Amino acid sequence: MIYKIYKIVDNTNGNTYIGNTNSKRLCERIAHHKYRKDCTSRIIFLNKDYYYEQIDEINGTKDDARKLEQRYMDQYKDNLINKQKAWVGLTKKEYDKLQNKSEYKINYRKRKYAYEISFGGDKRNNNNLLFIDTNLFN
């Protein structure tokens, strides 16, 4: 798939936003930036003095496009207003693997809690054998 890397620049203060899109027309993506309230690029449009341009194009995967976008973000880092990095070094497969690890941790905590409860009740109550002072038996 063909991805376009683009930048939006505020002429009044030099703020720059870097992005990528697979839209055929870049103006469609820019319109999306203008009217979404949660886009960080929206502050550029408030001054009404801006320009946008395509700075590169890549034929590849979404990960390839993000890597290239991140290179441009590093290049323009002085005036960059992007809140998130485009590429943090993980492929989709690696990211999914990390998500599975976090699910494992959640399940581990649930199993551990069930195990602790089996020793005499809920921790929130005082009838838990885990809280018995072992010095009582000396």
C-alpha cells in the first residue's frame, strides 16, 4: 500500500505536525485534522495561517510508514507538536505479544488473590490466616 508522509506547518510560530496517511488525496486527511477536537494539530489551524505539504511517499506496510514518519519527526523535533511517537520500535506482532503479557499479569493477580483467600478468607477482613502472628505459637 502507498503511504504519504506529510507535514502541517503554522506560519506564525513554526509549529509543525508530522503525519502519515494512505488516503489518495491529502486534503481529505487535512480536513480530518481541522475538525476533530482531539487532534493535537488543531492548534495550528486556529491561527488560520498554515500550509501543508507531502514530504515523502513509501510503498510498504503501515509499520514502514510509521518508521519513516518517525524519522521526519526526529528531524523536525524542535518545533514538533505531535504528542505521540509514530514508531517505538515494535512491530504489530511484538506489540500483540506484549498485550498478551499484560493479560497474563492480570490473570496472575486474580489467581494469586484466589489463592490468598483460600488461606482463611478475604484480606479485607481480619479472619485471614496470613495475618496470624507466628510468635503466638512459641
